[in-house]
Amino acid sequence: MNAIVEQALALWGFAGASWSLVAARENQVFRVDHADRTYALRLRRPGYRTEAELRSELMWMAALDRGGLHVPRPVPSASGALLHMVGAHAVDVLTWLPGAPVGKTGVALQVKDSITLFRNIGREMARLHEVSDSWSPPEGFTRQSWDRAGLVGETPVWDRFWDNPTLSDADRLLFMRLRDTARDRLAQIGDKLDFGLIHADLVRENIMVDGDRLQLIDFDDGGFGYRLFDIATTLIRNQNEPNYDGLKAALIEGYLSVRDLDLAALDLFVVLRAATYVGWIITRMNEDGSGARNTRFVTHARALARAYLSEQGATR
């Protein structure tokens, strides 16, 4: 891996720079210090995204930066390219954002004023949608789509949650009913819902705080989708907070202070967002800690699915 990083650094004119691994999730992220500046060098997970998708992500991030969002800005290499292939790895470099994540999923929030924080998160999310709508993607722009097919079609973006191999027969039937109900509901209302480019992963780890400024990172799962899906993603990772209702109200209030959004179908997207993680874990069952994570995902999605289907009169 050292050789790949060194080759990548040379492409950006950073030969001799000091570097260190800071994150190893879907991608490997390295901090690079060069000429009194700090950068983030990313080795993208092989096979997870096409080169066209990765270049599209970088173009979108650059547009958000120009639009006034606090996001990492793509840094061109010495040849002017935003993306290079080094062996099997696609590599890019971003500006380094100071600050710290809002928190860690599964750990109680440790902030002085969580209501104000979530109101501001709602505003930034709305600004992201607003700036994205004002931008005209260039020809060839391509990203995944969290649309009806991407959520409950035959080949969802994050795999078939109803086919998770650890599900009991009862859970499999429950999730299949959820899929059928959601598929019918989206067929009825899908064209009426606000749809466009979304981040799709605005969890605590991807929202950085630097003083009074919120910064959004990790657009790896971003693409086209329902705007309610973005709100649902932030909400479900905070449902165990004792003041969850207040956080939810603040997030929505902040969002609506910037742009309008029909919230009537929010409960549907909350349960669907929980279900996507049951699909996401399928190909990661051999990773450390996956058993506990899978159990947590299934338990959470089961509770939300039962409640939602009961409200819809779809249980039996």
C-alpha cells in the first residue's frame, strides 16, 4: 500500500510529503501534509464505483463548493486531472477540512445544544439540495439512483434487504410485506415527491463541526434520490436519543427555513432507510463485528416495519 500512496503523491506533485492513514471504511483516506498545507488523499475501494461515477462525484463536490457549501474541494493533479488510476485503485485528493465529527453512531450525543445543532444540520441539508438543483450536471454525469427501483426494485442500490440470509422466516415475510407496501406506495406518489441529488449518508461521522461552521464530507453514497431519504438517514441514527422528538422537529424546522418540502411520506422513508442497512450488510458478513451490526440492523428495521405496516393496515 505504501508504494501506491507514494505513486499517487507523485502524480499530485507531493513527492516527499508526510502522510498517515486516518480512515479505512469503504475507502482508505490518508492525511497528507505538504508545503504547509494539508490534504486528504483517497484510495477508492476497487470495484465499488465506476470511474465515470467517481469523476461525477468530484464534479458535484466542486459545484457544491462553488455554491457556498462547506465541503471538501477536489484538488487537480499536476496534469490537471481530478482522478487517476494507480493499479486497481482510483485515487483523488481533496482539501482537508478542520474540525471534528458531530459524534459517533451508537454513542450518546455529546454536544451542549443539540437542538441548535440539528436545526443547523437541516439548513445545510436544504442548502445542499438547493445548490444541487441550481447546478446543471455536464454530459456524462452519472451516479446511482435511490429511486423506487434503487430502494425496492429487483436490484436495489444496497442489495435485497428481504433476502438477508440471517432472517428468520417471520422476518423475511415481514420485510417482503414492507417491500410490497413501499413499492405500491412509491408507485402512487413517487412522481409527486421532491427528487434530485442527495448526499444519502448524512450521519454524525459525515458532519464536521469547526466552530460555528458545519461541513459535509463523504459523498461516496450520494446520487439521485428522494429528498426525504436524506432527512430519514439523519433521523434514524438518532432515534435512541432521549430528546429525539425535539431533534426531529429542529432538523425539519431548519430545513423548511431554507426550502419547502412535503413531509407526508417521511415515515415511509425512515423505515426504508432502516431496511437498506439490512441489505448493505449482506456482502460484509465476514468483516469484524458484522454479526452484532447485522443483529442491530435487523432488530431496528423489524420494529420500524411492524409499526409502519400496522399504521398502513398491511400486517397479517
